[in-house]
Amino acid sequence: MCSLGSRSSISVFEAKSPIVSKTISEIELSDDCRNAIQEIGIETIGDLDSKTEIELLEQNGFTQAFVDEINNQLDTLGLKLHSGSNVG
């Protein structure tokens, strides 16, 4: 079947679509972390799929503590941020 070829392009987030439609406000994050996420235009868990940890850390005011907090919450949903550390 043709659909098997496209299966490899499905991300972890797409495979768990009910979860990805949740807004950031639906997961337990500190107000500072939630505000930092929303300030860079991320509104849903699915929006996080387009960002790596490194990209988040490059944003003004975004800290490693926020990345850790996000990863801890995503872990409870069976998800995680892309590390973006595949360079070298």
C-alpha cells in the first residue's frame, strides 16, 4: 500500500493527536515558563514539535530550567522535546 511509505514521516506528536491539540495552559507549568512559551508563539503541545531544546534556549528569557520543566511535563504524556544535539 502507498500509505506505508508516508508512515515514516509521522512524528511522535502526530501519532498522539489528542495530546497535541492540548493547549500549553492545560499542562502543569509555572507561570513564568508558560508565559515564556506563549511569548514565542507556542500555544499547543503540537507547536512544540517544531522546536528543539536548542531553539528554545536561543529565545530571549528562555532558561534551561524552563526546558527541564517542559520535558518533565511532556514525559508524563509520553513525549519529549527534540534535543537538537545531533550536530557532531
